[in-house]
Amino acid sequence: MQATTAPAEKTVEPRLKRNRKSISYAKWGYYFIAPFFVVYAVFSLYPLLSTFYYSFFEYYRSGLKFIGPNFVGFENFKTLFANGDLVMYAKNTLIMWILGFIPQIVFSLLLAAWFTDVRLHIRGSGFFKTVIYMPNIIMASAFAMLFFTLFSDKGPINDIFISLGWMDAARPYQWLATTAGNRGLVAFMNFLMWYGNTTIMLMAAIMGVDPGLYEAAEIDGASSTKQFFSITLPLIRPILLYVVVTSMIGGIQMFDVPQILTNGKGLPDRTSMSLVMYLNNHLFSKNYGMAGAVSVVLFIIAAVLSFLVFRFNTRKEER
Amino acid sequence: MSNTQAVRIRKGRSTLTLRRVIAYTVLILLTLLSLFSFYVLFINATRGHYDIQKGFSFLPGRALMANLNNVMSSSEMPVLRGMLNSFIVATGSAALSVYFSTLTAYGIHAYQFKGNNAAFKFILLIMMVPTQVSALGFISLMNNWGLRNSFIPLIVPTIAAPMTFFFMKQYMESNLPLEIIEAARIDGSGEFATFNRIVLPMTKPAIAVQAIFTFVANWNNYFIPSLLIDNKNMKTLPILMAQLRSADWLKFDLGQVYMLIALAILPVVIVYLCLSRFIVGGVALGGVKG
């Protein structure tokens, strides 16, 4: 950071440097950061505060008329927790996130360890990395639409299963009509979209580990499994935690995939409805009070998780 | 060499071979898993409706041009218009976001001013706030300003991109020595000109990575656009995907459905395949220091 370079300069030519910096140039710093902060204040901060504000009001559309805004205190929050929907959608989101995250972290660790293993020397790792990262850049809504067609009752996946003899042609599996099918597909898509990204992050972490440690372990005759669990895993723990928490923050924002896959309905019987889909429904039906309350809850969850990330980062710098 | 040592080395070699076999098998299976859905997509985009209904085939059909023509001439799903709209939004966002976030990073990196550190901390703090959380206030503000069915709310707010800022700040710390700026000053270069003529070219690799990521993110963005845009001619591709899903799709020509999905993802896939090394490298750069 420049905080470390500036004092060093000051000791060289104290008066001259300080004068130049503080008198003629500091204002440019303000000019340069102004557009960012103005845009943030107008398009994000003000909307955020007004969202919080709405959460304390009864304010919704009924037919063509708007009811409110009437101040109701914490009434929206009470309704939110009393009717059980929020808890149910939080649970759905958590289940879908975990189902996707477990294979994501397992395969990412495995692949990252393989790609960085000098003795194993994987050929074509550039090709593999390109392929496994690719789903991450695909439009999530198009990807979900694709899976909807692939896994429909008479879709290609069932066709293939039937021709392989894994499924009875008279009774094809209805992936999109079951809770397990929908949640499983959402989790599977999240896994496909994110394991490449995680692999690359973890690879960078592993490559930061002192190679001397592996050489020493090699001489001592430690197997690569032993090396992985005794050297790699403990040393990349900070980045591993970072990956887990940022993925959780991504998880609570889960929207595009379940929204498109289930046409916004969280089929069947709202069992694959995520928190943001719930927010989206309130926004569409113009129930601003309730939408505000859901937003506040989401904000608090995200804030707690971000605080954890912040803690990891500052601890890393202290070391 | 003693006997036990030789045994150990031989044993080591055979376990290495075994590990290689396992590693390549898993990698190939994951490759197939990652690519399979796209393979089916592009195969089925070349087949006609009845052909697709008869069952899956691993070989392409002959209806590529027919599907393409049908999709292009459909007035229900203005896909060309959608591609153009997505392109405008994504390009506009990438340009504004990268330029101003780099400018902000430079402002904090190169100038000592009161509140410098506080500004930096503030941006770190807001980095993790999900956009959905302020959506309600944002949507109602845009409605009040009469900016429904406009690209302004989709492009202008990206000027404040905390992630891009952070990435650029990190990059400048290791790649932009302040001495160069001092030198430019001595040569009489104005501060703003220094940024445009010296800093921007020097940070080009990082700028390119961030521009690509911002482009892709906005090309794919669905949540906010779906709440603000309902005019047929303004719809971006993700909104068309949602429309496709909610349409009575059983009546749709399946060849056209696959063709529409293919058109939505193809541009980004092509860009990705051309620049993959670069993009994958960019992910690693952003990751370690995050």
C-alpha cells in the first residue's frame, strides 16, 4: 500500500515532498474517486436505505390500488417469521447450496492437488482447466433452460437412460416433478458452474505453499495422500475458509437457476424456492413492505458472512 | 543402491502409474460431464422438431439452417434484437465500469488525501453486499425517474464496481511504481492526462481481464433487467430465456428452442475459447489476494 511508500519518501526530502503532495495533488484524489462514490450513493446506498425504510411500512398493491404506505413498525418481520415461508425458503436454499457445494469442494481440492503435483505431472492441464471453467461463463438462465429441456419427461436424458436399459420406457422418471429431482438438478448445475472456479482458486493457493516442504516430506517417504492432508490442507486453510464463505454468500443469492428451471414457482410445492425467488415474487406483485423485510433479512445474513471474510483477510495481513 | 531402496522406488513408480490412471479417468469423466449438456444442445440445434422427438442421436441433423431461419423470423422471440440489447448493455457496462473503477483505484493508490484509507475500507465493506438486497429501492427509484425500459439503470450503476476496484488496486500495488507518476509530473504532464496516457496503458492486462469479466457478467445478468424491462424490443437475452421457459413450450418447435438457447450462449463461448488462457489466468490472479 502507498501508506508504506509515502513516509519513506518523506524522510528523503521532508518539506518539499510533503508540500507538493498536500497542496497541489491531494485534490486530484478526490476528483478521481468522486464518480465511483457519487454513483454508489445514488444507485446503491440510497436504494439500500430506502429498502430498509420500506420494510417498516404496510405498502402493497391490491388490484389496481396501492394500500399505504402506513407505518407498521416490525409487523412485516413478524408476518415473515410467523407464516413459516421464509424459514422454509431459507432451508431450501441451504439444502440446494450444500448439495452442490460438497461435490464442488471435494472435486476442486482433488483436481487442484493433481494439477499442482509435480510428480504426477498431468498433461493437458490447460485444456482441462479451460473445459471445467467453461460452465462458469455460461448464462445461468440459458443453462437452466437447457437443463429443463434435457431433463423433461421425453427429453434426451431419459431417452438415453431408456436406450441403455436403465429406465422403463413406459414410466420415464419425472425429474422436474419431484423435490429430489429439482433440488438435485439445481445443485448439480451449481456444482458444474462453480467447481472450475474453485479449482483455480485452490490451485493458486497450493502453488503458494513453500515447495521445500514437499521435498522434505518426499525425502522422509511421506505418501502423496499423507502430504496432502499434513501439508497442503493445513496451509491452504485460510483460502479454503474464504472459498467456503464466499460460496455461501453466493448461495444466499441463488436465483437464476431455480427461477428458470421451475418457472419461478419453486416446483414441486415450493420445495425448490430460494430466498431471492421469494424476494422476486414480492417485487413482482409489488408488495413493497414485505419485499423490504425479506431484503433486510438477506442483508443481515450477507453482512454476518462478509464479516467473517473480513476477519480472515485482516488476520492474513497481520501475519 | 541397497535392495530395500530399489524396492521402494519400484513400488513408488507403480503407485504413481496407478495414481495417474485414476487422475486421468476422473479428469476425462469430469470433462465429459461438463461438456455433455452443450454437446446435446448443439446437436439438437441442428435437428428438426420431429427428429428430436423420435429420440436422441449423437449425430447432427440437417435442420440447422431451417432452425436458424425460423428463429430469426420469429416475432414472438426477437432473438437478434435480444443479442443486440445484451451486447449494448454488456459493452456499455464493461467500458464504464472498468474505466471508472480503475480511476478510483488510481485515486486511492497514488494520492495521499484525508479519508484515503477510510474510502478504501468503505469499498471493501460494500464489496460483499448482494445487489438483490437494494433491488427494491433501486427499482422504485428508477420507476420514479421514468427509467423503466431504459438501458441507463443497467449500465450507469456499474461505474461503482467494488470487485473491479479491488482487483485494479491490487494490480497497481505490484505493477505501478509511484516513481513513474512523479517522473510524468516533472515532465509537466497533467494529473488526468497521466492517468489516461500512462496509467491506463500500464495496467492494460488487468483492465482487459476485468473488462471481459464485466462483459460476461452483464451479458448473463437476469435479476435486475427482468424487473425493469418489459418492452419487447428492449429485452435482453436472459429475459428471453425466461419468456421461453414460461411460454407453453410444448407447442414450441423443439429445434427452435435449442437454437435459441444456443444463440444465447454461443457468443460468450466463442470469446471464452479464444481467450481462455487469459481468462483462467485472471481468475487465479483475483482469487489469491481476495
